[in-house]
Amino acid sequence: MTEAAETSAPEPATEHVPNRKECQILSAARTQFLEQGFAETSMDGIARAAGVSKATLYAYFPSKEALFRNLIEIECSQKCTDVPKPDFDLGAEQALRELCAHFVARFLTREWAAFFQTVSSERWRYPELCHLYFNSGKQNVLDLVAGYLDEAKTKGLLAFDDAQMAAEQLLHLTISDLPMRVVLGLELRSEAEYQRVMESGLAVFLKAYAP
């Protein structure tokens, strides 16, 4: 038997699934960060809120930055878990309207806005955390939307050369200045106004990429 035959194929990487105690810590930490901000949250406070010892907390997460990074990674991975799959049998306009409405509504939720602001508040001290949130979260969403746009293109509903670019343009047109207003803590427009902005942006996108 050859050495190559004797060498077994590597096992595929498996996604880490937090156990019960780790979930307690993550839940408590998220609440503490959202209520107090990153700077004012302490590992002592997180341990007390989670009902674990500091030794247990540090066994899972060696620092506050590592814990916060873990929460960012979870947030980024969950950005696309509840996105409704657009039904292009209804036509491109209706399908993309429902897709974009989901992202607009997500920006308007208080919890999402609070997490977004917590991350951005650390942009000077921990820029790598902001880069992680921006790059990972944005790319997850772009990959998902680009995949849906490719499906619409295959059905002859849209025509474009670069799905990633088209996805980015669609989101910018329909979401407009909402992320900027959220991160700066400015007064938000009404839901009706955001609906009007989204419809206008969607109309521009469909006109630009009509087959």
C-alpha cells in the first residue's frame, strides 16, 4: 500500500457551536455592551451578569476585546440568516422590493442600531474591530444579494456584468443615508419616508439594469 493511500483525507472543518455556559457569557456580554458601551463594560461585570466565575470567563475569552470580536463575528454571520428569499416568479420589481425592505427594516430596529453604534464608537481605539464588522458583515450581505441578482439575470429579468457591483448599488440606492443616520445617532426619517426612498432607489436600479 502506498503512503498516499495510507494517508487519510483531512476531516472537513466543523462550525463551532457554543455550549450552554458559553452562550450565557455571550448573551450577558452582548447586553452589557449594548447598555454600557464597550469602554464602560468590564469583564467583572460580564462574569457577574453571566453567573460565572472570572476564571471560567477567561477560559472561554482571554480578553474583553476577544469577547467583543466573537460577538461581532456572530452578528456578521447572522446578518443573512433571516433574509427572505425573493420569488422572481413574481417579477424582479416585487421580488427585490421585499428583499430591500428587509434590510431597511433591520436598520430601523433599536437592537441592531445599538450594536452598530457600539462597534463604531471604538473606531479609534480598536479600528480592527470596526474593519472586521464592516468587511465581514458587508461581504456576507453582498454575496447573498449578488447570488439573488444572478438568479434574476438567469431568468432574463436583469442584465449586468458584475453581480457584486450591482448588489452594492442596489443596497446603496434603496437604503440611502439610513446607516449614516443610525451610526451618528441622528433623528431618523419616518418609515413612510424610508419606504419612498427605497421605492425611488429600486426604480432607478431596475431602469439601469433592465434587460
